[in-house]
Amino acid sequence: MKAKNESNREDYLPKVSLSIGDAFPANELRLSDGTTVDLRKTGARWTALYFYPKDDTPTCTRQACNLRDAWPLLEGHGIMVLGISPDNASRHQRFAAKHALPFRLVVDEESSLARSLGIFRMKKFMGRAYEGMHRVTLLLDAHLKLAAVIYPVEASHHHEQILEAAGLTAEK
């Protein structure tokens, strides 16, 4: 029997509320430049929505730079990449400019999208439990249906995880 304050590892994992084949619940997402992107009108074969905790932190930067460096390959396969974190628009803009990110960043300051998807929830780091954004990528197909959930994310090899989830190779 579990003690009152004891918890399972599963209590601190993301619990994505969508199943494979489910339609993504949001069509328009607010970008850091104040515009919106309508996912129904992008023409992308794949959409990689990568959720990450915070701009300009070591692992988040490594992940973003991995996607930046693989951008020609991802774009060549028709994969649209959108990064999503709880950071505000100006912080996203500074992060994107500092690291020359070619993809757009979505503003989810209240984490309402991430919460609704089960991605912003309890986490545990170095024995401390807190609520925060999990590092998860949702891969949507051309019809905006969930094709894959990538977790755990390997920041330094994230583009490879996306390609593999889409059934693609590193060659165009």
C-alpha cells in the first residue's frame, strides 16, 4: 500500500488526451508576431507541434537548434514545425532571433492548449514536484489527425524522431 505522500512515476508523466487518429482540437494558433496560423490552410503534409518548457534554457535551446539545423530536410519532406511553450510573444521573438530559428513559435502563455492536451501537468525534477510543460511532440498528418506522440524527446536528435514517426528517412 502506498503511503499518503508517496506517488508513482506515472503521476509525473504527460497524459496526452488525444489518441492516434483523433482530430487536433485547435485550428488556429497565435504566433509570436501577433498573427495566427490556421492549420487547415498550411498545405503541410505533416505538422510537428513540439511543446517545450522554456525559451533559452539549455535543453530547449539544444532542441530548437537541432530542428533549425535540420530545417531544410524537414521542410523538404513537407513537415511544418511549430514550437509551443508558456513564454510570451516578446520572449519567443528574442529566442527565435538569437538562434535564427526558421520555424514559428506559438504563444500559449496561460498554457491552456497544453493543459487541454494533458501536456502541462505535474512534473518532478531533483525530488521537487511542480506543475509545468512536458517536452512532448505531437505529429499531425495532412488531415490534422494525430499520427504520433513523441515522448520522451531527445533534444539533440529530435528531427530524427520526427522523421521516424512520419515514416520518412533523412533523404528527400
